[in-house]
Amino acid sequence: MADPQPPLAGPDGLLRRWLAGRSLARGLPPPQPDGGAYRVDTFSAIEQQRWVYAGLTPELTALAQSIHAPAYLIKACVTPQQLLAVLPDGWQVEAPAYFMLGPAHAAPAVVACPAPYQVQTITSGAVTQVRVLTGAGELAASGYAAETADAYVYDRIRTEAAHQRRGLGRVVMASLGRVRRVSTVPQLLVATEQGRALYQALGWSVLSVYATAARPA
């Protein structure tokens, strides 16, 4: 019998593993434990910090009560409705996303890139970027992956609007998957509603709904 998947929460949980890989892929500081959450210090023009919770806790509500400015995000592995119910007035929630787990020990997929597109793979240390280019050299689709000691994390998988429904998302995922060195660590990502359908077709499963809340600018 296969070993059970580790829980989302805790120092060995899948949530921490995903956040560590996501931060690596984006050149951000690693997530830090903070009041029952993992805090990521982004300090960008549109986002200063984010706190990510495995579920609803009193600490989440207390944190929300202490935040009075935009660009400080609270995220949790719950539905948007559940998150909104424990927040003070003045917070808004986004459409749901989905925390997902890739198929265990799956062999790297082989997906042919349709003509006239070409695939460009760039690896720097533990981070890989895949770019699918048109014949004219324009970007049609792209994505990143980061490999840590205990996870392989896919990030920012995107197909430009003019090039959707041509299988380029599958090309990006397969190209990133072939770079993975260790097949025994979990493959993780967070998907939009649109992306969830693609990943489920590729054998991924939903671990949890993933909600985001912020005060409006």
C-alpha cells in the first residue's frame, strides 16, 4: 500500500513545500512560520506580504483585524465563502483557485509541439523556464518550475489568449516535467478554475480549494 500523502499543514506538509518552491521560482525569500500561517515577504509594488493558512484559525481573524491597508493578502485552503465569513468588514475575496497534486511517480509525458511553434527551455540552478514561441519569435505560452529537496513546483503556467486551445499548455507542462530530476517528490501547483480542467486531464487531483482575500486599494 502506498504511503499516505502528508497533511497540508505543518513543517513537512504539502502547503509549506509548495510555498517554498513557489518562492524559489519567483526569486522571493522562503516562507516563514508566522502565527499559524506561512508568511511570504514579497515587497513588490502590488503586494507587500501574504499569509497562507492551511485552514481557518483564530489567528487568521486576528491578523485580518490588524490589517487596514491593501497589498497585504490573506490566503487559506478553504472556499472564498468560508474565508469571507471570518474576516472583518471591508475585505474582498477573489474567485477560487485550487491547490493540486500531480500523479505519483508518473513518467515524464511526451507531447509534440505543434507547428509552427517551438519550445525553448532555460534552466538556472533549481529553476526552469519554458517558453513556447511562434514562428516569428513571439511568446505564445510559458511556465516555470522549481525543484526543492521535497517537491517539484509548477508556477505561472500561461497561454496567451491568441494561442489558446492549441495544446500549448500541455506542451509547457510536459516540457517542465521532463526536467524533473527526482520522481519520488510530490508535484504541486495552484490552478485557476480554467487551469484546473487541464491539470485534471493530465492526471492531477485537487487537494483543496484555495481562497485569497485582500482589502481593496
